[in-house]
Amino acid sequence: YLSDRQFKSCIDKRIGDARTDEEHALEHKSMRHISSLFTFPLTIAHAAYWHNALGDPSKFDAKDEDGNVIRKSIMVLGARQEATLPPRIWLELNAIFPEALFHIHHLGPDVPEQHHEKTMEMNEGKMKITWTRARYQDVQEYVDVPDLYCLFNSGVGYPHAQDEWTDALDIVFNESGFKPALFSSHNKEDSARDYAYLSRRQDCRYLTHPKENPFMSLKKDVAVNNLSYMINSNQHYAMVRGAPPDGLIWGSNLIEKIRNATR
């Protein structure tokens, strides 16, 4: 599985048939660019394969009563750069999980206007992508609850960002049926801020604690809120979900309830 590898291992070894220092430098530059694009689908794939972010990956070909494969729905909340990626980048998910159908829904006020309310399908319908330029709380009643929320480099740990995220996170943690959410951050400090903020919330529980992402972007980008600061997108990631009220054990079936009760 591609999700079992990491970008760094590609850089540490010779790529292709490079022989000169100039060729090696060019390959490093190419890998930095490639990683900045593929970090988004591969971070999802890594979480799906190793942490069951979308359920048991061996059952991605599960079918409904009519015999149709059930599509895995992923909502990218607060979508920015990821909403502008060439759509074919997301086909990497199909390459890793060829038996699965996916729906990527980019939702947020920074989604480009030219993409708003557009939907496209690729790979014979195996990949579906939707764009919505809006705040989640303003369109919640019109969109389906996804199987997985993704909040890439959200900065929820910053005090000024918490007010912007409060309403959306209240929905994610309390009105989504306790669906998992994948958070990423651009460095250790950013990850620590997010961890501190989410840990203080009484309606949130960690499924995986923050760890370095093997599919982080290797390209240095300028921080939006500090032009003198360089960051690596998706450097760390963690998975959380809403916390059920006291006395209620979360799970869609008895086996899941027993598993969660013994955690």
C-alpha cells in the first residue's frame, strides 16, 4: 500500500537514474512539489488504512440492499488549498483502494467562487468531488453527514480561530452521530495548541494522539497569519470524534459498543 510509505524515504534514496548533484537537487525539488499536492489524499489514505478512519478498509467494497457499493463520504471542512488541487490528485485514493467509491466534499468560505455548487465525477464514477462555498453551520441542513471530517491545518488552537470554528465543531462533535474527524497541523507547536484546545472540550475524545505525518508536505510555505514564518502543511495529524453523553456507549452495533466500552 502506498499509504504504508512516506515521502522522506523517497528523498533519502536515489530516485530514478540520477547521477549528478544537479540531478539529485532537481529530484529533491520535484519531490517537495509532489508532496505538497499529494499530502492531502495520502494523509487521508494513511488514516484510513492504519486507523480505520473510514471503517474497516477490508470492507470498502460493502454493498447496500440494491447491490451497489456504498460510497465513502469525506468532508473537507474549511477547505482552502485542497479545494484548488487538480481533481486528478484525489484519484490517488482510488489507486490505493481500487474497490472503493469516494465522495470528496470541499466545504468552507474560502472555496473559490468559480467552484461553488459544482460537482464532478471521474474514474467511471469511482470518484465524486463537490465544492460548496459556505460555512458549515449555514448549510448543515442541506448536506449529508460524511463518514469522515477532515480539517487540514485548521489552526483551531489559535484563540482568534476558535471563535470561527466553534459553531462548525459543535456540529461535528454533537450532531454528526459521532463521526471521526481527522485534524492536521503544520508543526509541533501548532499541533500542541490544537491538542490543548480539543482536550479542553468536554464533547471531544481522541482516537489517536498527535503524531508526525509520514505524508506531510516537504515544501516550505509561508504562513498565512505570519509572512515571516515558514511551515510544512500536514506535518502532524490526530483523529478525534464527538464524546457521547455520560451513560451512552458509542457504536453503530453491539461489537462496536463493546469495543468502545473497553477502551
